[in-house]
Amino acid sequence: MNTHIENDDYDDIKTVTTKTLTHVLNSLDENNGGRISHLIGWYGHVSRFHIYNCFDTESSSRIREPSRAWPYSKLKHSSTIKYHKQLAEMIREELKSRK
């Protein structure tokens, strides 16, 4: 199942397909805190990890942007329980609004 978003044009969660949101949510539930980075972000210039805007939560917006000194700041945050809980809640609300 290839549900990877190919670009960062997704500024809003409403533009992400239901199939992709469901896949991310299922991955969150199955992994119990495992990595979901391949679904929610990409490696940009010089291997710095970025989270797609549509998967940006309250906590991830407070994390510093990747830099030469901290290229994995967002990647590290994307594996935290706090981020997973906020992302799951955000996705559940969006899926509920689509019904």
C-alpha cells in the first residue's frame, strides 16, 4: 500500500485523502509509539527531516525547524507519545467530520 504523499503541497489536513489518513491512524495504533516518519514527513535538502504541514500539531509547531546543527529535531519529535496522541486526535476529528 503506497500512501506516501509525494510532495509538501498539503497545507491542510482536509486535502489529504481519507485512505491516507486511515493508514496513518492505523499505523499509529499498530506501532504503539513506533516510527511513522515515512508517512508524515520527508527528508529535504541535505537530509533534514520535515513534517508535512497537514500533519503539524500543536506540539510539533513548537519544535525548532531542522538546521545544520539539529537536522532531526522534527524526526525525533515525530516519534514521541505526545505527538502521536495529538496526531491521532486530529485525524480522528477530521475523519469524523467527513462522515
